Amino acid sequence: MSRLVVVSNRVALPGEDRAGGLAVGLGAALGAHGGVWFGWSGKVVREDGGRLHEQVEGDVRYVTVDLDRRDHDDYYNGFANRTLWPLLHSRLDLVDYARETREGYRRVNALFADRLAPLLRDDDLVWIHDYHLIPLAALLRERGVACRIGFFLHVPMPSADLVSALPDHARLFGTFYAYDLLGFQTTRDADRFRTYARIYGQASLADNGAVVLPNSRVVQVGAFPIGIDVARIVGQAAAAVSKPAVRALRDSLSERQLAIGVDRLDYSKGLPERFRAFGRYIERHPGERGRLTLLQIAPVSRGDVAEYRHLRDQLEGIAGHINGTHAEPDWTPLRYVNRNFAHATLTGFYRAARVGLVTPLRDGMNLVAKEYVAAQDPEDPGVLVLSMLAGAAAELDAGALLVNPYDLDGVADAIARASAMPLAERRERWHAMMQPVKRQDIHAWCRDFLDRLAGLAA
Ligand code: G6P
């Protein structure tokens, strides 16, 4: 079996909180194959960027690299999160393009390639993750790396015309062709990539959906919907009921129902719209007043980026307005919390919630949706209200109440419907969601992608 080399901007180091599904899945795959996990160390240093750190656990080496302030600003805060992130989430209005940060992004990818290339062997399987590292395979190829390299895009692939608004898009998106296999979250994302490649990327399409270049090089393209560690979450959620934080939450609700949202504080998550829709629910369903409390957990994310700071200010205003307008002496409709919680505690919160609100404006997959489902009590499950613009909607559409997050009245009515749904319908819907969640878990995702990559000729 080939060795596996995983590359991602963030690395889940041994001993750190590895609760994230991706860390568990990739950790298991690395454990089975033996190999290397390579990425940014998480450290921003004053000088001496590029320094490597290494940790070994079992057959797995964790190799990470420091970034200096300027590289981090241009690459992470700049091109990755102020240019590519909004573009890939169809927010052209928020795209900030500067040649300088584009150059910093290339520089950091070249640094990764310089440091990684000497560690690679010809029969390795290299798996690169996400929008931070799109050009990495091309830069590795320039350094003589010939092994099989796959890429998975965790975020959405937008429509071709949107991508065409990015200055110099062909140069960046052309580097996708250095991969052997490109994985996307849904068939629609994969199709949008194919369309881009055909219209703007001089490619034609093979019958199996592969992209074929004028020089006859073939790049395989597929949909690999990411999943969660189902067994772990089911166990955690059942056990979490007795955790003090979960008990305290339940006690504080008295007899009221709970609706929950858990999201990084990110404009793609549709939080202002969600808050407003919740206010609309209270207004449109006066008979339900006081029946439901919304707990929104939103840990601060990418706080150095201006758009994220602006969002935080905006949400504080809306939350204050909703509570100021609707609260009673004994009822605060919206509890808005910026801190993070241990993952096991969150699963307990999910289980305590009659309504799961997952209403992003655009999302590659959204694993909170799947975790909410897995965390439910099968005898008395809650209802998922899910944005049709999240990748997860493609799998969970049989059981979730699908909403358009821009339609505030629609979201408001879905909240009311979820809150009043009879037990038999809740169970039926939950089963319809739990099946795909179980089938396509994080281990199946890893296996499907790596089997496909390993099956390609080196
Ligand atoms: C998204 C991206 C990931 C990223 C995560 C957290 O899920 O697809 O690549 O790691 O957000 O964002 P952060 O900027 O904190 O790494």
C-alpha cells in the first residue's frame, strides 16, 4: 500500500483537540497507510518564516512550517480569505483583489512546495486540501514530483462566469490541471468545475466526466460528499446529557423548546438573515410567543479580516434589537454566544434542541447539519431546518425542512412548523436523514477518494 501524504493549511497535531471530523477521518486514514501530514504550524513569526517542526506518532509524521507576518497576511488574511473565500461563496461584492496578496499566496504555496518536495517518494499518494493550496500540485510538479496527487475542495465551486471575474483566473484555475484527481462536495460542484474547464479552461470532457486537456492529459473529476464520524457523535451525544453545561442549558429553558445554530462567525453562514427570520417567526406566529428560545453559538473567526469584524458588529446590533423588541421579563428569545464549546458538549446541545437551524447563504457541505442529525435521540428527534444552498441539502432533502435563507418569511414558517411537528413525522424525517449520514460517513469519504486516487496510473 502506498504511503499517504496529507497537506492542508491547518494540521491537527497529536495531543490537540482532534474532535473535528476531518481530523478524525484523515487521522484514521494516515494511521492505516502510514505517512505524513504537512501544513502551516499555526505560528506567525517575526523572522525565520519557513522553519519546519516535526512530530512523530506511530507511523505518522506531522511536519509543519511557520509563516512570517507578511506571508501570513498576504496568503491567509489576504488572497485566501479576502479573495478566494468570497469568490468561491459567490460573494463578488466582498472580493478584494490585489496583485500583492496574489503574489503572497503564490509565495507561500511555493514555500510549501520547497519544503514538501524533498519528503516525497514516487509511490506516495498526496492529498491536498482546500482553497488555500490550489497551486501546490503545479509547484510540486515544477520541482520534479511525479507521484499521484489529488485535491479536495471543501468549499463550493461557483459558476464559471463568476470565476471569470477574478483577474488572471486562468492562471490560478489552470493549476488544477496538475492534479490527477479533483474532488468536490456535490455533483453540482463537480459539474460547475467541468463547465469552467470547458468554457474558460480549453478542456474537453470525457464520457466519464474527466477533463481532457489539449495535450491529452486527463484529470479525473468526481463528487465525494464529506461526512462526519457518526459512531463517535452518536455516543458523545447520548453521554453528554449528564454534562453540567448541557444540564444547565436544559434547566435554564424551563418548559420552553430550544432551537440551535452553531456556526463560525462568517458571512457565508447567513447569520443576520437567520436572526431576522427568527424575529419574523415571533411576529408571524404570535400564538407561539415564548414557546421557543434560539441559542446561536458563533465563535469568532478570521478576526483580522475587516469583513468579519463588520459582521460581528452587525450581529450585535440585530441581536440587541430582537431581544429589545420581543423579550419578556422571564424570556430572552435569542441567546447569542461568541465563545466556543468542547465538541462533546455541542453534541449534547444538539440533542437538547427541538429545532436545528442551518441556514447558510452558501456552503460547501455544512457538517453541523449532519452532526445535528446524528446527535438526536431516535425516540424523540428534533427537526432540521436546512438551507437549500448548503451542499448537505443534496443528501438530507428527504428529511429536512428545506428553506431558502433569503426568504425570511419562509424560514420563519419553517421554524414554526418544526416546533409544532408531531412525533411520528419527526421520526420519519429523522430516519430519512440518518440513512445517508451513516452511509457516507467520514471514513467512507476518505476511502472513496483514496481508492479512486490509488486506482489511477502513477
Ligand atoms: C472552512 C474551510 C477550512 C477552514 C475552516 C476554518 O471550513 O473550508 O479550510 O480550515 O473553514 O477556517 P480557518 O480560517 O479558521 O482555518
